[in-house]
Amino acid sequence: MITHIVLMRFADKANVAEAAQRLRALPAQIPQIASLDVGINVVEAEVNYDLALITTHDSVEELKGYQGHPAHVEFGGWLRPLLESRVVVDFER
């Protein structure tokens, strides 16, 4: 099992809720997602990011399939210009 974690900091926090909504719609479109959880930050602190995404995948190949899926690519094209920064960690359980 591969766990994929993405933390996102938005240039304009007004985009956070829409990003979360769009992310929550992805499992219905992308079969390589075993599970998906999205959380919006509730504590304002300089070091905090605005949104956390956690997905799980049955294998590295499934993770790569998710990342290359047209629905994910389209979402990324919408998202990237809105971000100030992001960090990613992928690990195996």
C-alpha cells in the first residue's frame, strides 16, 4: 500500500474550499485511488499549510496511474497557478 500526502499553500485562501471539493470528486473518476481524504487547515499559523490531501494506492504503479489520469492532470492544470507552494511525501506501508 502506498500513501501519498500533499500539503498545499494557496496564494488566495478563497480557493481552498473549491480545491477540496474538486479533490473529493476524483475517486469517482479515477479507479487507481483506493482511498482519499482531504482536510482544510483550521489553525492559522505561519508554518501551516492550507489543505492536506491523503490518498492511498495499491502499488506505485497505481499511484503513477492516478497521477497520469486525465482527471488528475486536468485538476493539476487548474490548481498549480493557485498555489504558493506544496510539499509531497509518498511512502509504503
